[in-house]
Amino acid sequence: MKLTIALISLIALVFGFFYLFTGYKSAFEADQQCHYEMRLKSVELEDLGCDHDLETNQWLLYRKGINEQPSEVIKRYRY
């Protein structure tokens, strides 16, 4: 039982560190990466845009909706 709790705690700790250290260090870096990839992907996809989501601290690369449909998030840049 103690071994199981220790193992679950270790796994949670590893995932926590992975989550903290894999994002961008600032909103500026995330913004630059979003706009860079928007320019690259604009060749194959049209109507792309980048937007800043203040609630979740991330930039979103999205494809604008067509015919009143909602937009589709292509990629998220967490900081």
C-alpha cells in the first residue's frame, strides 16, 4: 500500500515538473512562436490567426470558422 502511494506520488511529481518546464518562459516567446508557425502553415491552411487567452496564459493558433461555424484551435502555446 505504501509502495503504491509512493509510486503514484513520484509519477505525479514527474508529470508536474514536465508540465512546468515544457512551456515558454514568457508571453512574448509564445506570441513569436505562434505568429511564426502561422506564417509557415498559411501555405497549406488559410484563414489562420493567433490570439492571446488571458485566462489560461496561452497563445492560440486557430483557423477561423467558415459559414458561421466556430473556430478550430490548431495549436496552443502555453507560457
